[in-house]
Amino acid sequence: MLNNKRFAPIAAVAALTMALTGCGGSTGGGGGAGSDEGPAAENLDARGPITYVRGKDNSDVVRPLIKKWNEAHPDQKVTFKEQSDTADQQHDDLVQNLQAKNADYDIMEVDVVWTAEFAAKGWLQPLEGDMAIETEDMLDATVETGMYNDVLYTAPQRSDGGLLYYRKDLVPKAPGTWDEMMGMCDIAEENDMGCYAGQFAQYEGLTVNVAEAINTAGGTIIDEEGNPTLETPEAKAGLGNLVEGFESGNIPEQAITFQEEESRQAFQSGNLLFLRNWPYVYNLAKTEASSKVQGKFGVAPLPGKDGPGASSLGGHNLGISVYSDHKATAHDFMEYMISAESQTFRATQGSQAPTLAALYDDPELIKQLPYLPVLKTSIENAVPRPVTPFYPGVSKAIQENSYAALQGEKSVDQALADMQQAIKSAAAGS
Ligand code: GLC
């Protein structure tokens, strides 16, 4: 169940939170846990129409759930505000509207890496008292992503762990290590296709992929005190693997423009032997009429140094805005969206990762989604990205410098040294 690998990163992120917020208090915005006054104390019993804001519903699971809710709650209807499918654009849209105290953003999907920033700004309703939710049956790692300064601010709704999709019709068995995978790239060449891709455009997905490469090589982004730890042989080996992948052509050139969707399309159209992506790809690659890999792909753990690699922990929680006019409705809708029924629906229709532990052991679900045990292991062993209210700056430091290295504009050493410096400044809030 729980294992040691998980505790170190969580201790480290807790330390970084402390280091970055001074005494561990709120960085401003006036909200803070359990506020008895200010917007967090208002509209707690109020019911009425609300808006649910989240990124593009690639898997078409949101509208059916909202339809069902609306049929049962004619006076508390939910309107779906659909954002783009890029994490950074979703983030900026939320920030703008929360800064403007827009009461129309009642309940939102909050990427696991934004909890600290939004909570510290006082934008999220603490999930305490009337707003509390049940988290006992959820995977510990997912609950941790909703916490800031020991208070739960966002409800774990769907998790995410990196998986390796591979063409089982072309390789004898999934590679167990990165080197083994690179060793299979001649098969890609023989079949006139790219060998490996993840997400390497300059956005949040690049942070995910670079963190995975570094963690998988035995390195870390920050230490237990919250200081960046990028100038190490392990971090060098990790980022170096990706740089060499581009240099050798094992990672095709176009992959420098890939976000999740572009990389999924490349795999589905038969142009990639191996793909690192999230679980949502499974159902689409299996069922979309345009998919050329139906029945031809398998799912395996990310390949590591000597065995499985370390995924970055992803996921999307739900947060209620302190500026919402109808918080009782928002809270009920939150409970509906995190229920076993909704999670099962999203798992079966969209192959999205549940947060409820029991669903991973459900024989019926495993029959339909045979990768569930692999996914559970991926999530339980996943490494959180740094937890800090200054996360956007920390992520930017990782993105800009690793992108320059992948493009051959900076040496790996230089990129890591610059990343180290830039994270230090970002972490100091400057
Ligand atoms: C997925 C993950 C999220 C991550 C994003 C990066 O949506 O769930 O945590 O930040 O990908 O693109």
C-alpha cells in the first residue's frame, strides 16, 4: 500500500511550503483557513444556479453528468463553462476571474499544482464545517494534493498518473527501463515512425515530463528544506536523457510542439512506437473511429532507470470560490462529482483516474480497464511537483530552461544551473 518513496516528496513539499510562506501562514488575499469573516463566511447556506468551470472536456464526460444533475435540480442548475485544453490557459483564466471576484466562477477544477497558490490568495472556500467532504476512502496521495497548511481546500475528484502506451503489435514486450526503450528505437525506424514522445512544448506539461525524467534518474527538484537540488549528477542524467533523445532523433523533432493532445494524435495515427501520456488516452485510442491503433497498443508503467520510473502526480480537484453566491449548491454538486457513481462513470466513459481507492480493486472495472492496477501503482508512487504559492514562477523556471536545453540552445549543465537560480528567485516570491 503506502511505501517509503511517497513520504520523502511529501515531507519535502511540506518543507517548501513552510520555507516559501515564511511562518507557514497565508501570503495574502485575506482568506485563510476557517475565516469567520470576509467572503469565506458568506453565502454558505445559499442555493441557486451555479457555474462549473473546467478545461476542455476531451472525453465527453462532463455534459452527461451535468445533464443528470440538472434534471434532478431544476432550481439549482449547473452551467458548464468550458475552457481550453491547455493547463496554463486554464490557470490564467481562473486567476483573472478570481482576482476580479467574479461570482460566476462558483466551482472550478483546480489542477493539483494550483491548490497552494489559490488557497494562499484566499480564493478557495476551506472545506471545513458545512463545506467539509469525506476523504477517508480516497488514495492518500490525492488527498494530500488538496491540502494547504493542514486545511483541505480542494476535493480530489480525478487523479492522474503517467503511463507508457506502446505498440504491442511491434515490440515483443513493454520496455522496463529507459535504456531498454531507447534500445528498441530501431523497431520504430524499421516501421518508419517516431520512437518516443511525451509533452515537450513550453507549458505545464513540460514541467511534468522534465520532473519525471529527473526523478526517474534518482534526482529531485527540491530537497526537504525546500531548496532547489538541480545541480546534481542525477538531475543531469535525467534531463540529459531527454536532450539525447532529441539529438539522436529517438524523440522526433515535432515532439517539441507536443502538448497532451498532439502527442495523443501522433500515437493514434500510428506515428509513434511509445508515448508517455495520462490515462484519458486509453479510451480515446481504443474507441475513436480515427484511431489506427485500436487493438494494437498496451499500457505499462513509465520506464525508469532499473525498473519502473517515477510519474509526476497529476490530477484535477474541485474548489469552491469564496465569491460564489450559492455555496450550498456548489458543495452538493462537489459531493455529486466526487461520488463513487460519478467517478465510475468518468472511469468507464473517459478512462479518467479515480481518487477512490476501492475502484482500483473492483473486478468489473478491471475487466473493462485492465490498466487500473498499473495506474494505481503509478499514482501511489508518483512524485508531487513542488507545493508552493509561487508555483507558476517555479514551473516557469523549469520550463524555460529545460526547453532551451531540449532545443540545444543551452547545455544541460547551464540549463540546470539557471533553473536552480530561477527557482530560488521564484521561491523568494520575486
Ligand atoms: C494533466 C494533469 C495535470 C497537469 C497537466 C499538465 O492535466 O492532470 O496535473 O498539470 O496535465 O499539462
